[in-house]
Amino acid sequence: MTTPRDLLITVMDEAPGGDPAERGEVSLGLAGAELIDLLAAGAVTLGGDQGDRIVPGPPADTDDPLLQQAAASLVAEAPYESVGDWLWRRGRDLASTYVAALEADGDVRRQRRSWTFRPGRPVLTDSPDHRVAGDRRRSNEPVLAALVAAVGIRDEEDEGDAPGVADDAVDTVLAAVNGAVVELEALRQRRAIEQSAFDNIWRGD
């Protein structure tokens, strides 16, 4: 299991009723989770004047295809890519990619819709990976807890902030995920205001 997979399973567990692939926050969180796992594997470090540039290292020691794909997509030349830029680039439609991977592995199935040819929303199966992610969530493991909070999922028993993470590089990634989620919401609000103004023009308001 990887942190991105644990994050997506947790989101689907705690926010049922919708398709997580439709949520931009989840994609940003998954991109951050990938980077955290690559840091843990020694495949990247953070450098640069601000300490937020992703510096590739040795090949990632992982058998997860999506983490391998993430490592292969790193910018390999100085001044390298910032964590924030990585989140927006790598995160594009990333939730859809992870839902498809979980479905291929049997961790997710599609609900049947008898009245339409469109596939139903994804739902979790009672798989070993599902149980492992649940154990990690219930233990309030700091990295997963912080990512879950960043993408907007709050457990009824959660109180205050997520537990602290004793790693400066991981803290940098988590802060960037939080900043990107705030920026995404601001973009949504701006577009909603612009659309409302456009609609008012056509109505003559």
C-alpha cells in the first residue's frame, strides 16, 4: 500500500455518496501524497533557496506503478520544479487515475445502474487494502491525518488540528497541499461570480 491509495480509500470511506474523481482537492492531495512517499523512499529531496524545489535522487524503490510513473515525471534539471507547481501539474485528473487503479486491483467496484449505460459511482470492496487503510486512519497516523484534513474530510471525532509531523520536508509538502486547496476554492468562487455576472447580463439585470 501507498499513502495515495490509503488517502483515496479513506476519502471514499468517510465521504460516501459521490465520485472522488470529481473533486479537485482529492487530486491535489494525491499528488502531495505521492511526493511524500517519494521523499520517504529517498527518490527525491527538497532543496533550493526556499526549500521547496523537488530534486530527483536515485530511482524510486517501489513496485507501485503509479509511484513509478510519478518519479519518472519529475523535472530532472535545475532549477527543478516547486512543490506547488508539482501539485497542479501532477494532480490534474489524478483522482480518476487512482480510482481506475483501485478498480483494476479489486479494491473498488462500480455500482450497477439498470436504467442507463453509464457506469455507476465507485464504491469500496471489503479488501485487505481497505482494511489496512482503515487501520492507518484509526491510528491517527500524522501524515494521512493531515492529508485527509487538507482535502476537506473531517471525522466526527476529530478535534482541533491533525497531529504534527516531525519532518520539515513533509511539512513543506503538506503546507503546499493546504495552500493549493485554498487556491482551488478561490478559483471556484471567482468563476461562480463571473458566471453569475454573465447570466445577469443576458437576463438584463
